[in-house]
Amino acid sequence: MIRSVQWHSKRLQHSLAPNISQLLKKPPALDSALTVNGYVKSVRSLKKVSFVDLFDGSTHESLMCVLSPADAEQLKTGQSVRFQGTWKQSKGKEQPFELKTQAVEVLGDVPANYPLQKKLHSLKFLRTIPTLRWKTGYLSSILRFRSQVDGRLHRFFEDEGFFKTNPPIITGSDCEGAGELFQVESKSKESQPFFGKSAYLTVSTQLHLEVLCCALGKVWSLSPTFRAEESDTNRHLSEFWMLEGEIAFIDNVQQLTKFTERMIKSIVKDLVEDNNGIATNLLKSQRSEEGMEQAIGKLQQRWSSLYTEEWPCITYSEALDILKRSGVKFQIPVRYEDGLASEHEKWLAGEHFHSPVFVVDYPKEMKPFYMKLNDDNSTVACFDLLVPEVGEIIGGSVREHSLEKLHTEIEQRGMNKQDLQWYLSTRENATVPHGGFGLGFERLLCYLSGVSNVRDVVPFPRAHDECEA
Amino acid sequence: MIRSVQWHSKRLQHSLAPNISQLLKKPPALDSALTVNGYVKSVRSLKKVSFVDLFDGSTHESLMCVLSPADAEQLKTGQSVRFQGTWKQSKGKEQPFELKTQAVEVLGDVPANYPLQKKLHSLKFLRTIPTLRWKTGYLSSILRFRSQVDGRLHRFFEDEGFFKTNPPIITGSDCEGAGELFQVESKSKESQPFFGKSAYLTVSTQLHLEVLCCALGKVWSLSPTFRAEESDTNRHLSEFWMLEGEIAFIDNVQQLTKFTERMIKSIVKDLVEDNNGIATNLLKSQRSEEGMEQAIGKLQQRWSSLYTEEWPCITYSEALDILKRSGVKFQIPVRYEDGLASEHEKWLAGEHFHSPVFVVDYPKEMKPFYMKLNDDNSTVACFDLLVPEVGEIIGGSVREHSLEKLHTEIEQRGMNKQDLQWYLSTRENATVPHGGFGLGFERLLCYLSGVSNVRDVVPFPRAHDECEA
């Protein structure tokens, strides 16, 4: 007994129908006639009345719809539907409003083996249905969170007087020598390379950001970056988004650590205060495998400890001392010349400090050519931010702004000066002291939302042998 | 007589010094001691006093600094400097404050042939110095504008209940068959392709956005997209940013045209009302080649006509009728089966309507496979937005959501159904009526800021044989 919905007027059709989030945030007047679109989450039928939970991905909440058992008969979980009805005060306790439904239209049916039934699927299984998995309550909350954090960062940088910029994705030279590159060429390449030379996907926008910070002062970017690494872990992707900032006229690494602490805390503040429902979105969508309360408590604990305390800052040597004196048997031995392994980083932040911790002044041999040498002539003015469970999520440094010192460094490392000529021009023409940082956007999202596999915070992950959908 | 600046305290050093924009927006108390960084725009020396105009890219305004002729002696245009002084009420009329400078430090010198002297350089010349050109007043105002528009769009989409998403840049199939593709492969490729198959840079995020709109309802992206086209014009790039939106549960093209009109007008409103100085930034930085007043008047005229009127909407057939009846001798003849040439588009918007104009319902043969067929069985429910001088800047459509009709279309066009299987899964599992659009971000910026070459709104343009810096 599915009746087709009759539309009101030509005029109405030209606006967008409010979604469930908008209806619940700004409820229409009681008894208003209304059209609501969404997907059937569940159907419960009593003798004289049926209830449909309707969701549409705009919020973690679903809308309770009351309809006749005859109308409900042909509905099933997953279908897309359009309901016409009247907006009513709800008699139940779960939510204040409900839709008394008069007309029902099934827009799209689901096959008999439709996988998203009302039960808990493993995240691993959900990754095998890449075009459907974002319809689950948990994963859709992660994408909504991603969007909220993106928006929050825009406001933060605006307030701090930064300009958002778009450095290039395709770059002409393998300047940094960092990690594995992807090469780009026209599919229909004839004899000459399309760009007149070899071209690659960027591994970091930093060098170009440095140019732009010399022009605009404080700049940032949120840009896709690429690594052709074959490592198959739950925290590496070949295509990931990097947030990078570059600031002119700074002299020391503490200006950068203070700034990045403020940046992350601006997001955490929203989570702690639940501004715009950003925390509720995550908390109400937690998966109940390990127990809802436990999952919620763990996240809230993480946010509040991030927020309330000032993050410690230690030097690389101090970090080594702490690790050596700890008495812990690490799988990888702690040695000054080997740097910090991921297990050392996680132990420092997670077990020792129970807090994010900045590590500054690494030996220069461990870091790229552009970092500013400290007065000791052996360490550089850089920092990594280590967080519990995840390890490093930000790296940054003051940049060497002396042309002479950069030349020396480039020569000592046997790098190609010609390829870097454009970059060096910033030091030849009114060089300025400056510095910046890069943040793995997906890693930050994982940490703040408690997601353990980076594939679950990216709509369509790309990695070695992984380019589905 | 250049003295080095003495720093106050360790504590102060850890915050960022306010830039000129921040100083002018929230002026410190009169007689405050202050450190200001920037570049020398000009030096004027009288007998007992010298004046330096200082700029730092944070605003179109420069800061007047008053110093002794002895301190000013070694300063020259372009140098980066750090001044220490006292914040004073200005005696001049040009701006309310000035810095009475007590100590001067040259941070970075410029070579004798430093190109950015205080004169008007052609934009063409500036493109030959890609790492320096953004320091000019005009071009830096364009990058500031780009950042402002980006931020404005974030707020607009948030207010409209959209989620920002990041569809993939690397895609596994040449689904759309639109334009020339770039292929991506690991530089150190061994025998097997890195992704297990051929991979390309995306030409549009639309197909993935469709998947995401089925999950979240209303989604948008601002993403780099790529075309390996060899056309060398002032409006084509190989790497450009596309703003795309996709909306679930819409049925007709007017819902899309109304929405995109509202979207662009939200930016134009800020320009007309000069919210946050967005218009002043552009107007005060206009180049005076053609006369400042004329340039300013032209831009203001463009904004106000965009803002005040409702944009007309005509069908493709009506567009053809108007063109045929016009009596204008076009270089390319007007024929129904040939579509609209760029000169036709510009004439319609610029000469006939003097307004942006929507053209809807194009013949289906001219459009991609995914557009929804109209009841006439020959046109599709699509639109292009044409604007004066530039031509098309937005294209969009209702998407065909019937699996059966899509199959027919794909077969008739001889496309590879296997490659599109992931996309078709959205129609197999609770398909929903939906639609969306794509906007060339650089073209919009050009139009709103009056820039005629797209290379001047992108920090580092990429095109055929063009991958400098």
C-alpha cells in the first residue's frame, strides 16, 4: 500500500528539503506538513501502529516516524525513502519530536543480501564494501568529524592572521630526497615529457610555503601529499592530507611549539566543551564492541588530559637519557645515533609523560638540509610532537635562512644545487628568519577520534596495491 | 649606523610578533614599545628625519616608520628589516599611527639588480620571477583574496548543512573519458604497477562525491584536479582547484541553479558590503596602468550587478534561438548540434543578458553518461552557468539514479561497465535521486577579482611545458 507522494507546488521544489540535522536543530512548528528523505534504519510494527527509525547521515540522530502497519509492510532496512507527514511532539522519551507519516514512497530498494543490517560489522569487513561503509553510524560520524575539524582549523588560522594557500601538487624536482616519489606523465605522452622535464607528486608543500611566507607573512595549506612507500601498516597511506604552516620572522623553535600546541588545543577545546555538537557526534556513534561507556570514557579522558595540561618540551638528549634510565627493555635498543623508534616515541608520550610531548634539537644528521643549525653546531632547531599511542604527529623547524650556510649544507650532502635554485632565491633576495611545521591530518583525526586504522578516516584510501573504488 | 635590536625577555620571544595587519586592526596603546618586521617599500629622507614605508604582505596597507637619517642611510627598497620603536599617533593624514623607530636591523639584503623596485611591472614580467612576484602589492592582494574566498565558502557550506570531504586524487579508472589524463606510477617501479593496476590523477571528484552524498546527504570538496591538455591559453591549467558539491534527494535542476546562485552571491555580498575588508584589499591594490579609478569602478560595477539582480535561466534551445535571431556575425556559426562556443557563451552573458545566465537542458549527446534524461528523451537535466567575459564557470546536473537507465547509457556509449562497477553500486543499493555541480575555483577568482590570466591567481601554475619553481 505504498502511495506516491504528491508535491505541493513548483515553487517549493526549487529549494532543498531540510535534512534531519536541520529539522532537529531548528524544529518546524508543530503540526507542520513536511517531507523527509532518508534511509530506513529499522522497522518495528505493533498491531495498530508501526515505527520507522529514519537516518540520512546529516547527524548521528535518527528521526522517529510513526506510520500505519500497512504502509510499513513493504519497508526494510537500508531502503531510501521519502515520507510525507506531520511534525508532532513525541510521546516517547528518546526524542522530542516525531513524524506522523501519511504518505510513503520507496525511492531505492536494496537487494536481499544488502550487507548493512542492524548489527555490528567489523571495521575490516566494512573496508571490503568501500561505497557502502560510510552509511554506518560510526564511520559517518568520523567523516562528519573530519569536516568539523577542517572548518575549525580554518577559523583558527583566520583568527591568527594566516592566509590559506594552495602550493602545487605536481613538482619539478625531487628536492627533499625524502621517501619514495610518484612520477607523473601524460597518458598519451609522445616523445617529449609533458612538463618539459620529469615531474612528481609532492611529498610536502613546505618549500613552496616558504616562498609564500616570505610574501604574505603567515601561511598555511591543507593539501594532498604522496609517498610511494610499500609499507603496509595501519598508519601509512600513499595519498594523505598534510596540514603545513610557515611563519615569517620567527627565531626559535619555542615559537613553533607554542603555536602548534595552541592550534591543537583549539580543536580539543571544542571537543571538551562540545561546541556545535562536535563531541556528541563522536560519542553517540561509538561502537559498542568493547562497551559503550568504556569507549566514551576513554575518549573523554584523552581530550581532557590534552586540554588541561601544558605539554612538556624536552631536548633529544634528554629524551635519550630518560629512555636509557627507564630500565625498560625496548625491542629496538636506545642509541643516540639511531634516533627515536616508534616504540620509543609511544613510550615517552604514553608511559612516561602521559601527555603529548615536544622533543627538540635533534642531531642534524637525522634531519633534512633546510633546518637551522643550533649554536652547538651539531643539533638543529627542530621539534617533533609525540602523542600517546600514535607517536609522532607533527614535525617542524626553524629554517636556515643564511644562503651561505645552506650552500654548505647542500654541498656536504651532495645534493643538486641547480634543482634548488628557485628555493635558494628566497635567501638571495631579502631573506627572513622563518620556520614552520607539518601535521599528518589523518593521524591527528585518528588520535582525536580514537580510530586506530588511518583507512577509517579517509573516504577512499590509497596505498600499495590498494586503489579500489 | 645600524644597531642590533636587543630582545626583551625569553618569555616574549615565544609568542609571535603582531604583523602590520594586526597592529592596524587592534592598535597597541600609544607609546608602547614595539618590534615590527617587514620589507622596505620606500625610503624618503629629509634633513632631520627619514620615513620608511614598511610592508609585510599581511595587508594592502604599509606602516609608516619615522627614523633618523643616519639609520635610514643604509636601507633600500626590498630589504627585510626588524625595527624597534614606539607606537605613536601619526602627524600625517594617510594613516592614524606610525612607528617612531629607535633601532634598526637589516635581516636580509637585496642584490643590486633586485627587480621589485617601486614601479609598475607588467604581469607578464612578474611571471618570470615566480618566487618574488607574490611580494608585489597587486599579486599579494590576489592571494589574500583567494584565502578569504576559501574561508567564506567554508562558512557558507557549514551554514547550509554540508560536510567537507576529501575524495581521492589518485583514481583507478578513466571513468569519465573526459579530457586527457595524467598517469601516476612509482618512480622506482619494478615489474608490477604500484597500485596493482594503472592509476591516474583525478579530472573530477564527482563520482566519488556521489558515493559520499548517499552517505552524508550534502557534501562538497575543494580539490586539485588535473588535465593533460596542451592548450596554451590564459584560462587553462594542467593543475587547478575545483569546487564540487553533491546533494542527495533533489529532483530537478532548478534546485541546483538556485543553490549555486546563492553560493556565489554569499561571496559577492561580502564584496559589496566589504565585510572583513575583502573588497578594500582588492580595490586599494588595483594596478594603476589603466587608471586607478577606472579599475576600481569596473570591479565595483561587476559586483553590484552580480548581487542585485536575479540571474536569468534559459534552456539550450532558447539560447540557440537568441543567438540565431541576434544578427551577430559570430566566427563560429550557431548550430544546434555543435553546442555553444566560448564566444557564444560570452556574448549571451556579456552582451545579451549583461548578467550571469543559467543555460539548462542541453542535448544528451553533448553531455556525459551520468546525467539524468529529461522526459523529452533527448535533453538532460543539466545546467551551465555562463558569466560575462569569462564564459562557463559552473557545470552541473541531476544524476541518473536508475540503474537500468545508466546501464543502457553506458552500453550505448560503448563504455567499460566493469570499471564503473563501484560507482554503479550506489544505484544497486538504495539509490537516491541526487545532483551536483563543479566550479572552476580559479575561474571564479579571476572573475570576481578582475584578473584576466588564471596564472595570476595560482601561486605556482602548472601547464604544458610549465613547471618552474
